[in-house]
Amino acid sequence: MALDKKVGMIGGGKMGSALIGGMISAGVVEPRNITVSDVMAERLNDLKKSFGVKAVNDNGQALKGADILILAVKPQNVAGVLEEICGAIDRKTLLISIAAGIPTRFIEERMEKGARVVRVMPNTPALVGEGMAAIAGGRAATARDVRLVEQIFATVGKAVVLKEELLDAVTGLSGSGPAYGFVMIEALADGGVRMGLSRDVALQLAAQTLLGAAKLFLVSGKHPGELKDMVASPAGSTIAGLQALEEGKLRATLMAAVEAATLRSRELGQTVR
């Protein structure tokens, strides 16, 4: 469903570009209603050429007339951008921040009282339309605002609405999770190479296998343990492989990775609160 809204975006990097492409492909926002600003002229030219959006090098122009403003800059640049635009944004504009670790309160304190802020933690598979985003509304954000943000991020994958205090855990799981997945793909492929497969074939087998397993879980609705048991026959090769995973403490290691990334996200968030 198309939104009769004008969208401004500050920051046209990979995630910003993915969102622009998703919104346009899904027909949610028309290219003529999107204005994006960025400090890199080459990036702006690419966005204009690829999507037909208005590309500018001034953040004020991106904000001008916008119903929705997407803040897609690096966390360390958020304070400076907010200082620049705070006088030009009011309660009529919904501000969506995808800056990792920046609480809604940090943004609200630098905006007009009652500013509508929604924080989103997306992940990099949004670049190929398979992202996972968690959404949390600020103090003045309405249920309608949150639904609108869900609609936007559904164009590049899936989205869930959570309490903001859970977003650090989201960072530790789905935010950092693609890196864990890449390590698993690489490790599985290394195992294949060790057993005689070529590197190219091993990587393709590993990547497609993990993709297929994830899709089977999402489509079937079955518990992952049940799906695992369907593959592991008595005294077979799979159960032998599973035993090796248990001996290597794969489960515990992945749980520890999520915990470590979550705690680090909390530490980083404290530096701006």
C-alpha cells in the first residue's frame, strides 16, 4: 500500500540505499517523494541514477517538507546531525533512527518536546531483501507511527516490535548474527575442502544449505529440534556430525557470542546517554 508521504533521508550508505530500493520496489513511496542527503557526491549520483530520487548535499534540504525523516548515519555522527536539524524538525515529522546503540531518549532530548521518534535495529541482509529489523517507539511515538515503520522495513525483510530495552539483545542476535552466519558458512566450507571438495563448490554447498535450512524452518513452523531429528537417522552420518558439534560446544559458543555482543552494545549505548 502506497504512502502519501514525503520521505527525507540523511545518509545514503548501504542501509539507506537498501531502504530506498525496498520502498520504491514495493510501491510504498514514489521516487519523486524521496530526498536523500549525503556528504559523498559520488554516492548521491549513484542514488539519483539508480532510483530516480532527489539527491542533495544539504541535510536541511532533505528535511524540507518531509513527513518522515530517516536518520541513517553512523552513531558517532548522530549528535552533530541532530544539532544541525533540531530547529527545523517539529512534531509533524516522524523521525526514524537506524543508528545502532542510540536511544530514543538521546534524540528526544535534542528535539522539540513531543518529538515523534522511532528507533530501529536492522541488519545487513536488508541489502538483499532478507533483513530482520526490531522496532521500538519513543515516548511520543504513536501506535500508528510504529505500524508505518513496520510497513517501511517490511519492504526489505521482516520486522518485529519490541520494548526498547530489548534492542541491545537484538543487536547481539540479529544485528551481529549475519557475521556468525558467515563464519559458519566459511567453517562448513573448510570442512568440505578438508574432505576433498573444491573451495567454490564447498562454499556454494554450505551457503545454500544454511539458506535452505532457515527457509524450511520459517515455512514449516516446526521447532528446529524437530527438523534436526528428521535429518538424523539412527547410527547415521548426521548424528555422528551432531555429536562432534556437541563435543565442540557449538551451542554454548553461539549463546556466548550473543551475550558478548549484547553486553558490548549496552556499553556503547551508555557512552551517549
